[in-house]
Amino acid sequence: MDDQLTALTELLRELPGIGPRAARRLAYWFVRRDRTWIDRFVRVLSDAHRTVRTCTSCMRMFPGREGMDRCSICTNEQRDKHLLLVVEKDVDLENIERTGAYKGFYFVLGGTVSALDKDPDHKIRINELEARLKGADHELTELILALSATTEGEETAFFIGDRVRSIADQRRITVTTLGRGLSTGTELEYVDTDTMTNALQGRK
Ligand SMILES: [Zn+2]
């Protein structure tokens, strides 16, 4: 019994933000669930793991069939090819999409960097973003940095602006940021349609 509990605890410790005590508590919690719930959990987890993949173009997670490597946004021919909007995380993209205020394409950075970071290239997908810009359709004319109006968001925007400047110049892509329709500290994942529309109109 204890061997199995220890094995489960060790696995749970690998979850983000879970320390040894929390892992032990979770292990006890799991083994007390009934059999039906456990079967369902295993099935749902396995299905999600099998079908949810990372879009090779915008880097967001999406549910797709075998062999699909780009999401429904990236393969949508109706979208505005002039615009590429950079967000920190998947939920920011989902929320901007829900506002309906933006019709271009996206790129999910996967995090933020601060001015003090020693190895920023491994914290965000800056190399992937550079590759995306190098391989971009000639129709792309604007890269919009839509990061949260927080210190980290601003430092990340500054870092990206600096890194992509030469490729952007070569390819005549303008780099803009969202207008201050977003008040300081506003997280993009909570933004509503009016604020997003204003922020897009006020971009500079
Ligand atoms: Zn995509």
C-alpha cells in the first residue's frame, strides 16, 4: 500500500506548484475517490492528452484530429492576413477572440520576461516568433504586441520589440502596442469588447 502511495505522491509532485506535503494530501485524496470517478478521470486525461496539441503556427493548444498541425484560426482564410497579434497565454487569446474585436492572426508567447532575466529565450517563444516573422506571408504588415498593462507585460513588449526590430524592418512590418484603453494593471484575460475595441483602435 505505502509503495503505491509513495509512487503516486512522487508523480503528483511533478505538477506545477505542488510541494511534497500537498502531493501527499492529493495522493490520499485520489485513493479515496470511487472507482467510477477514477476511471472517468483517467479516460478524460488520456483523451485530452491524445487530442489536444500545440498549433505549429500560433502555438496555442487546440483539440485536433491526428495529422492536424494548425488550429481553426490559423487555417481560416477569411482572417486578416495583415495582422499578427502577440499574447502572453492561451486564455488571453481566447478572451480577445470572444470579444470579436480582432480578426487577424495570433501568436502565443507562453509567458513573460523581466529585465532581470538571464535567459529570456527559454522563458518565452521568442525564437519561434522570429521564425514565424521570417517565414511570414508578404501580406503581413503589422505585429501587435498585446501584453498585459503590467510591469512584466511592458518589459516583455520592450524585449520583443528589440529582438524583432531587424526582421521587422527588413520585411516592412510595423510593430505596435495596444492603446491605453487598458488601464494600468488590467489583465487581458478579463478585457471586454469595448475596451478591446478601443485598445485596438488606439494602437501605436
Ligand atoms: Zn493556430
